[in-house]
Amino acid sequence: MDFGLKGKTALVLGASQGLGAACAKELALEGANVIAAARNTHAIDAWAKEARLSDRVRAVRLDLADADAVSAFAEKMSVEGIDIVVNNCGGPAAGPAQGQSRAAWLAAFEAMALPIMQITDALLKDMTERGFGRVITIGSSGVLSPIPNLALSNGVRGALAGWSKTLAGEVAASGVTVNMALPGRIATDRVASLDAIKAEKDGVSVEAVAKSSKAAIPAGRYGDPAEFAAVVAFLASSRASFVNGSMIRVDGGMLKQL
């Protein structure tokens, strides 16, 4: 299937590793010119070179926790002719809902939600004027089924879900779609870190934690980042023009909700 991405310009946030890197790579493989943003541009250059995609991937340094840098970046990207934006950010520290300080909540929101909202907003004027745009925000299964001990992530990503759905209704008539992709247990460094935290907390091995997690997934395994990226590439495509305001699960059947 031709996704119609050849010649399109895509911006991927948090593209140095994990799901961000996988999405940036997949979009480039589909023929898009990718602006890959992250703090670690060396990692972007490394995976792009390994995948022989250096001619389609441009690494740009961005720290989403730096408000001034985000403002300057948003202004710069607003004139780049971005067709597709993949919003991706790291997750905050694990922890319960009880006892979280005001400062912790503010820090999580300012690092995860506000930069995504600000950058996307800067791109929308050009997208709507050209009659094409794809806004895809990487969320978490915690949006639909809150994950124990990840209160900050559950809360802030839930806010992003409300923003995404509201925005979808505002821009659809202009040819812009807004969707979320919700990963389940995908084999990334983030998931490995969470497994290690749970293993230490429960006094068991990391292997035991992973085995238990996989047993709760009908597919019987963790997902591959490339499998998740393929769904994002479809949402970015011209073929997905009538998919709007949706949250697409990529979790191997893990969530039991309808």
C-alpha cells in the first residue's frame, strides 16, 4: 500500500530512541523527509546512518523541558512546511497519586504536555492553509486504563487525550486529522526501566516481571517498536484521511476495555 508520504515533511519529537526513533525511521522509509528532534542528536545521526536514511533525516536539538528553547523551536518549525507532526515525550518518574507535590505535577505537565500543545499550535496555521496535516500524539495505555504507580504519566497523558480530541473537532474541516496512538508493552528502554523498578519494589527478578507482563498480553509477548511505528505511519498517510479524533491501541490485545 502506498501511504502517499513521499515528499511530505514530518517532524518527530523525542526521536533519539524508543518509539520516537522507530516512528521517525518508518516515516523516512516511506519516503518522508524527517526532522528528528531530541536532546541527543548524536543518537539520531547514528540510527539514521545505520538505516541508510541520513539523506532523509535531519537531526535538530530540542529539550522539551526548556521553555525558551521550545518557543524558539515552535517559531522556527512554523515556516518549515510541516505536513506531519508526531508528538512524543519521555515519561515522568514512577510513583503513586498520593503524596505528589504541586511542583511534581507542574514539572510533569510543563515537560510533557505544554511543549506538545505549543509546537502543534504553531504548525496548524500552515497545515490548515495548505489543506493537509496530520497530528499524531503518542500516549499510553494508561490513558484508558491507568497504570498502577504511574500517576504523573496517567494524569498528564490523560490531559493530552482531552486536548487531542478537542483539537480534532476544530481542524478536521481544513483537512487536518488529529489522533493518538496508545502503546501497550513495547520493548523499549522505558519499559525495561519500569520492569526493573517493579522488580526491585516486589523483590523479584526482572525476568519474572517481564514473564508476568507477557502472560497478561494475548499476543504473549512485548511489541516491537517497528510494529508501533507502522500504525503511526498509517495515521500519517493520505489513506487515513477519515480517521480523526481516535485513540488507536497498539497493545497486542492487552487492554480488556471495549
